[in-house]
Amino acid sequence: VAGDIHAEVLVLGAGPGGYTAAFRAADLGKQVVLIERWPTLGGVCLNVGCIPSKALLHAAKVIDETQDMGNHGIRFTDPTIDLDALRSWKDGVVKKLTGGLTGLAKQRKVNVVSGFGRFISLNQVEVEQADGSKKVVTFDQAIIAAGSEPVTLPFIPHDDPRVIDSTGALELGGIPKRLLVLGGGIIGLEMATVYHALGSKVTIVELMDQIIPGADKDIVTPLMKRIKKKYENIHLKTKVTKVEATEAGLVAHFEGGSAPETDTFDRVLVAVGRRPNGRTIGAENAGVAVDERGYIAVDKQMRTNVAHIYAIGDVVGQPMLAHKAVHEGRVAAEAAAGKNSFFDAKVIPSVAYTDPEVAWVGPTENELKAKGVKYGKGVFPWAASGRSLSLGRDEGITKILFDETTDRIIGCGIVGPSAGDLIAEAALAIEMGADAEDIGLTIHPHPTLSETMGMAAEVFEGTITDLY
Ligand code: FAD
């Protein structure tokens, strides 16, 4: 069937997965069409996710650190917050990156088509442009990179402007006096960090018995301790059953835990997870199987049940993280170009960019216990790290999990400032099959937080006992 445009490789969605796949396929000599409904490239991560949140978290960190220094002899006056200037700085950071992507697409002659794409057959996608006009792109092979969107809840008035999701929170529409964050996962806690630093009184409500339920409790505890002192309330094992929009505010109804029956907030941030966009792209018209939640199953080459159609990123499953999407995007592009590439990562690190940061990679202790795996661990408390103390912080922990028979590292959890950067060493060690001795004998620079990795390995080996 003749279409308006033909692609050797069509990529649907220009997030971290999609633009990586598009660029890699173009570099391998393919004619690529990249379809994106938003005006800029970069997807959730660059526009309304990883990057703007990290810019605002940096601002929050500066505020928090100036406050902390008050206890150590340097007192600053309270910050004056120019929300418009902060917003433009954050927008500028995003624009630099998304603009850069447009340049990179041009350099590679990737044809970017704006509009909402839906499969209409096994080898056609119809793109509806902003003005309502439609184009058809035919393709030899396609890569679905349609990402995910925030979950909404039926008992919450999402049409009230005071109810926001992460995108709304990043818009910085104002600083609410009292903010309720629904969901104690990574995204909710990062936004809580920002708004607390900007002056909001924050309440967090979480269904499970700990914040960041995916991580081991011991590495979450230092974060919990710190924010418990700062935030108005943290309600664990608590359900929000209803939010009512009234003139006086948003009235949240709670069930369980330590929460009152109701409480009134100026704004409610709903951060209870993200759902994949698999059911919105007409996948059925191409015969691509999508499960009832919207996920698309793929093999190790990122191929769907339809041999010439691949899928990558948030739409193929957890963890919904940009670095996973990027690696999957590269594999899909290479496979589409005939290369024998596979997605074969042993582990994918997760990071909460809270203060302190919480990072983990590989199975957690909870997961190992549930599976009955025998493991050993080395735990190094940062109270014995000179660098940590000189940052004015001593609550961190580096914990490495080892296979009991081979001494090989299988997992790692770190909490403390810069934990997200430190976890990369553990990911590399796991990929390379390093054992405790390899890590312990590696000379880490002194005084750095990275030394805590070597120390944790030595604790496991029993080669240091006296931490001071
Ligand atoms: P997405 O980034 O979701 O991109 C999908 C793209 O497809 C979008 O641009 C969308 O407009 C487009 N699209 C969808 N359907 C269509 C269609 N039918 N037609 C045309 N275009 C379409 N991850 C991290 O690793 N680190 C972080 O620090 C981090 N922070 C985050 C903070 C927040 C607030 C949020 C919300 C997410 C964060 N994430 C983070 C997650 C990360 O953003 C996602 O995992 C990542 O963006 C997924 O990439 P993707 O390519 O699968 O899809």
C-alpha cells in the first residue's frame, strides 16, 4: 500500500528509548522516521521527568545545605524564592537538551514526524498532526517506544487544578502551604524533597509499611529518619479512600495507619505509579500482543510477537527507567539492522535522588530471602568515613551482597549523599563478575565516599574489623 512516507525503520515515540533507537538505526545506515506527538524530542525523561526533577532537586539541595551549615558555624538568611526565575532556569536546562536532540536527529537525517501515531496495519502507521490532518507512514520494521503516563485514581478529582501529577508538580505553579503526596515511591519522594525545600509543609501517604517499598528497609531507614523530622507527616500502611474538592481545600480521607480520618490540603500530588501506553497505539491492527495492563512482551532482541516489530522502554515493563530504555533502544535498532545484539544486562540500578539518596542494584535482601538464596553481606556504615563526616553527614550505609559460595558480588544497596553515583561501581562489578577480594583490593581514592565500597567488601572478607 502506498503511503505518504516510507521508513526502513519507524520509531514510535521519541523518549530515551525511541531517540536512542532512531539514532542508532540511522548510524547503521537505515532510513529512519521518528514519530512524536510532543513538540520536542526527549520524551518523559527530558521534558517532564528525570532532567527537570534533577534541576529542581539541585535547587532543593542548595537550600537544605545552607540550612544544615547553620549548625556548623555558617548561617545564611532564609532564601528568597523567585519561582519564575527558578522555573525558567529549569526550562532552560530542558530546552538545551531537547534542542540538542533535534540537532542530532538532523545530523543523522532522521525524519521527525510530529503527531499522534497509531498502527493501522502490519506495515502502516497513521499520524494525526496537531491541525487534524493525517499522514500515513509505511515501514519495513518498527520500534514501539511509546513510554508510559501517570496512573490516575477514580476517587480523586483529577480535573481540579489543585490535584497534580509529577508533570504538574514540575511546572512549579506555586508553592502550596500544605502538600499531600500520595505515594511514597521514588517520584513522590523526589517531588516532596523539592516542595519541602521551597517551603511547603509536606505529608506523605504510603500504602506499604515503608517508603520506597522496592528497596531493603535498612537502606531506606536513614532517609526515613531525616524526612520524618522535616515533613509534617508520613503515614505508612495508610490508604487514601477519597479526595473531595472544596473551596477551603482538598479534603483527603484516610484509612489505617497513623492518619486522621480526614485532613485538608492546598494541593494533592498523585504519584502512585505509571502505566504503559501500549493500549493507545492501535497495536492490535498490527497484530502486536498487548496485555491488559498495556505492556508489550518482547524477547531478548526486543522483538514483539510480530517479527518485524520491536518494543522498548517503559512500554515493555519494569523497571521504568531511562537507562534501561536507552540500552533496549540500542539493542532493538541493532537487531533491526541485522546485528546479533541482545539485551542481556545482569542488573539495572535504581536510584531515588532524595536527600540522602537511596540506590540499589541487583536483588535486594528481601528478594534473596524470598527465593531462598544463600548470601553473605558486608555493611560499611558511613559514620566511619572521613569524607562523609566532613560533609556534615554520617547516616549513610554501603551494603554489598555476595554469593555465599563464590564470594561474587550479586547486589548492593547504598544510602547517603551521591549514592546514585556510587552505585555504578557495584553495577560494573556485578557485570564483570567481581568477587569481594577484587573490590577490597581495588584502591579507592581517599577521602571519598567511594572508599565505602572497598570497605564494605573488606568487612565481608573479615579483613577489617575495627572501622575506625
Ligand atoms: P518516554 O520517555 O515515556 O517517551 C515516550 C514518548 O512517546 C513520549 O515523548 C510520548 O509523547 C511519545 N508517544 C507516546 N505515544 C505516542 C503516539 N501514539 N504517537 C506519537 N508519540 C507518542 N528515570 C530514570 O532513569 N532516572 C530518573 O531520574 C527518572 N526520573 C523521573 C522523574 C519523573 C517525574 C518521571 C515521571 C519519570 C522519571 N524517570 C526517571 C522515568 C523515565 O522518565 C522513563 O523511564 C523514561 O522516560 C522512559 O523512556 P521511554 O523511551 O520508554 O518513554
